[in-house]
Amino acid sequence: MARKSLLFGSLIYSAAKAADKAIKQAAKEREWRAKAAAKECERKAKAIQAFTIEYSSHERILNDSMKLIETTNDIDTLLGRYKDASEEWSWMEMQKAKGMPIIINQESCGFYSTLNRVTNFHIIRIANFNYAKLQNDVVKLKSKMAVENRVTKLLVLLDKCISSLKYHDNLEKSQAELTTIHSKVRNLINK
């Protein structure tokens, strides 16, 4: 009987020891998981903080590009800023696809459609600005050669404007407007 008691006591002791070991192991695992979760939260917080700073820079470039597209009178500046705006928007879409917290506001037709429409409008504005400038200069220029040089420069600019138009519903209308300006400029030489 004493042996049974001793054996039984030994089993209870072994079971208690195993239970204690399991409890300590479970506590260590919980502690490890908590530390891992805390590190992951810290990593995510740092990533979001870095992203916020980077996003601000990209947003500023996009907004500056759109503003310059709307105000510049230089076709090369407009085209460069069109490219910058497209790249910045692509970056933002890529970040959103990665799960970054970005709210993208855009017209219902989409950013690129809007960008193309706006760009075409301002390409025509630049062409009209330069045509009006040429009309004012023609009156002031003394020689026929000076007029021809200015007209040639404007014709080159108009060709660049026509070839730079972006695909949009307004493409044909934009091409027609630039062709009309082109004809008016040619008529200045024939006067």
C-alpha cells in the first residue's frame, strides 16, 4: 500500500511538474507573442510615419504640377509637368494598392482622363497665347524677315502642340482648334 501511495504521489508530482512546465512555457509564448506584436505595431507605426512624410512630398509635386499645367505659357514646361503628374499619381495608386491609408479624390471619369482633358485645354491656351503674342509683335517688327522668323517659330510650336495632344474625348476638337490657329499663322506670311 505504501508503494502504491508512493507511486501515486510520484505520478501526481510528475503531473504537477509537467503542468507547471506547460504553464511556464505558455507564459513564455504569450510574452514572446506580445513582444512580437508590439514590435510589429512599432514597425507599422514607423512605416506609416515615414509614408506620411513621403506622401506629403508626392502630393505637393502633384499639386504643383497641376498648377503649372494650368498657368505656364511654355509647352515644354507643360509636357514635363504632365509627365510628373502622371508619375506622382501612379505612385499614389501603387501605395493605395499596397494598403497604405490613402483617400484618392478624383472626378468620376478618372484621373488620367481628367489630366488629358485639362492638358489638351491648356495646350490650346498656350497656342492661343503665342498666336496673340505674334500678332502684337508683327505690328512692331520692321522687316519681313523678322516676321517670317517669328512665324516659323510659332509654326514649329504649333506642330509640337498638335503632336502633344493627349487622347481624350476632346482630341478631335482640340486638333481642329490648333489647325485653325495654324492656318491663321500661315496667313500672316501671305499678307
